[in-house]
Amino acid sequence: MLSNDKHINIKGLEHVYFLGIGGIGMSALARYFNLLGIKVSGYDRTETPLTRNLSSEGMVIHFDENPSLIPADTQLVVYTPAIPESHSEWSAIRELEVPVMKRAEVLGLISRNFRTIAVAGTHGKTSTSSMTSYFLRSGGEPVSGFLGGIVKDYDSNFVFGSSDWVVVEADEFDRSFMHLTPEIAVLLSLDADHLDIYGDHQEMLKTFRDFTLQIKNGGTLLVCQDIVAMIDKDWKAELLQKGINVFSFGVDEGWFSAQNVKVINHRFEFDFYEGDEDIMHAGLSMPGKHNTSNAIAALSVAKLVGADMEALVAGVDSFQGIDRRFDFQYTSDKLVYVDDYAHHPSELKEAIGAARVLYPSRKLTVIFQPHLYSRTRDFIEEFAQVLSTVDELILMDIYPARELPLEGVNSQWLLSKVTLENSYILNEAEVISWVEANLDSLEVLMTLGAGNIDRIVKPIKEIILEGYSEPKATSV
């Protein structure tokens, strides 16, 4: 039988087993335990560059369902809901009679040993939490960070620090963030999402409200200026009753704000203000108004924590970004290729908008893989509207992730809603062939989506490099 004893001394553990170790959130936890000197092993469905890195760091990973490979000395099993109950290793785990916890529960348990900075919102969590950890460390506060993407400056999704602060992503999926009790929380966005979990937007908003009320008494909530109006008087009254300080942040407006924003040499330059006080001038290599707003959120946290703001100028300037977050794969005078994780209509709008700002006169070609049947169904009109704003569109089949197909919900349905003449549906192999055949006509190319579209990034990049044997690479 499964043990439900959650009273675990993390540092007293000797062996932790991960069921689904290759997930971005799971692997960050695995790295934490490994760095503590605890043995880590686990299962995942397929080998990836990330699992290969985990193995090189000393973790033992297998890729076939084999209950006999679960170590007998396992003291804690961490699992992701993406692993179904029908998975054959569950029977062996039940026999172990050890604590079995979701990833979110373990993150919550770990965070209780730190002063927690939790970054929440339906978009922007990974970029903002990554900037926050990097900026704080640049400003002399060596925080730890559990991050939802591979930060280029660390080449990892986890960074270990000696500070008593930790930066975590507060994930709304499956209400995971309800396991957190932060001292500082950031609320970036409240667009409807995960309606397969919440049912409707109002229930999702109620859960975000509940999350913010878990901020410790006397703590701080930073709210993006774009959604301040959604924090109604009753919600705000509850926050104030707990002594929670509420500050806004944003571009051009907010208590913490970016002023005088300019695009210079593909960088977004701005002045960081607190109220009427000009704190610093900075330049960010991650383009787009949304990323400038995310940077202001991170700088606001740094200011509240007491980081050295003068030292932070160099930190903002040197931040290299995150894999698959407006990730420049190739740049030249002829062609720009960007890969991005955007998978919600709002995220697509921001990514496409950033490309339009940087390259207003160039043809924009987008390759998009929809993520989840339910999300495609719930936001079909919004997806069609934003995808109709590009110059050329290729749709791949919907990536199902944890879902079974829904009747009538497919990429053909989405394409029928798109008002764009140059639009096609291609599979993975056809996309690569299409890029090779149309290379000379491409000007700005974007691959967008959260599924396995990342598998075509390297082949496309290789085609581009081979086609332009003498690329004029530029720094962006």
C-alpha cells in the first residue's frame, strides 16, 4: 500500500526514486537531491538531452517499464501526474510502503526550509523566475532556484545557492501552487487556461486568489499592472487583512515600472523606476514588451530583497536567456530563426509581436504545433485570430500530452478558422523537407509550441547552416 506520511526529513534521505524524472520540474528536484548527496534514480519514457545530462551528473535512469529496476532501498518516490495509474511500476511502488509524493508536494516541502519567492501566472513564469534568480545572484544574493526551463547562464533548470531565499515557479496546473507558502509572490497574468482542470475562468481565478492568500503574514504580492483591475476590492481587502503588501509593476505604469523603453540593436533598453525614483538604466537581450515587464518583476523582487542594484545593471545586461524562450537559433542579414515555447494564444501574440517589432519589414513564417486537444477546443477562435496575423503558416498535428483525442478537434479544424492564404498542415518529416525546399524565401522563421516540436529545431538549424555556409551571425 502507498504511504501517505508526508513528514519527511529531506536531508535524512539516502535514496529517492522519480517516476517521470525527465520532466522539467521533476529534473530540477532530482538535481536538488543529487547535489545534497542523496542517491537519485528514476524512470522516463524516452531518453532526451536532459536525461542524458542527469545521467552524466550521476543519476541512474532507465527508459522501459521495469518494476525490478526500482531500488529496494528507495525511501521516497516522487511522481508526476503525467504518469498514468496503469504504469506497471506502480505495483512495485505500492509494495515498497514508502512515502509517495507529487512533484508539487515535494517542492512545497523543500521550500519550507527557505524564504520563498514564488512566481505565478498563466504565462511568463519560467522567464521571470529565471531572471529573478539570475538578477538576485548578480546583486549579491546567492539564491537557489527551481526553474521551468534550461537557463543558458546555468545550463540547468536548477541552481544551488547559500542564501536563505529560494525562487520557485508557482504552477497553477492541477492546483500545484497550493503547496507553497511564499514570503514574496509575483502574479504575472490571469488569462484563462487549463480549463480541463478548472472548468471555467472564474474557478481558475478563485484558485489564484486562494494562492495569494497563502502568502505569509506581512509578505508581499507583486501584481502586473495589466491585471491589477482583476484584483477586486474584496480580494485586496483579504490581502490587506493579512498584512500582505501589494505593489504593481509594468511597462510605463505601476509602482515599479520600465520607463523610456527603446529598441536599440535588437535589445530592449529601459529605465527602472520605483515610484518617481529612477533606480537604474538597463538593457535586456530577451525582446518584447512582455519580457521587459517580466524583467521589471524580477528587478522589483531584487529591490525588495535588498540586492545591490548597481551590480544588477551588469546582471541584466549579461543575462543570456532560456532555452525555447524567444531563443535565437540563427541570425544573419538574410534570415532570422527563433524557437519559442509559446502555446497559448496570449503567448503566441507576444512572441509574434516581438518578432514584428524587431523585424517590421520582413516576411514572418510560423511553424506551430498546438498543445492539448482541450486547449485547442477552448481557444480555437483566439488561436485562429493570432495565427492569421503572420505571413505564412505551417500547422503540425496537435500534441496530445496527457489527453485522449476529442472528436472533431484537430489541426484541420484550426486551419479552417485561419484567414490566411499561405497556410498548410505538415507532419514532422514534411516540415523539415519544406524548410529545405523553401529556404531561399524565408526571412523570419519561428517554431512555436510546447509539445515535441523541439525535435525539429536542430534539423532546421542544420539545414540553415548548410544553406548559408558563410553566415553573418549577429549578437542579439
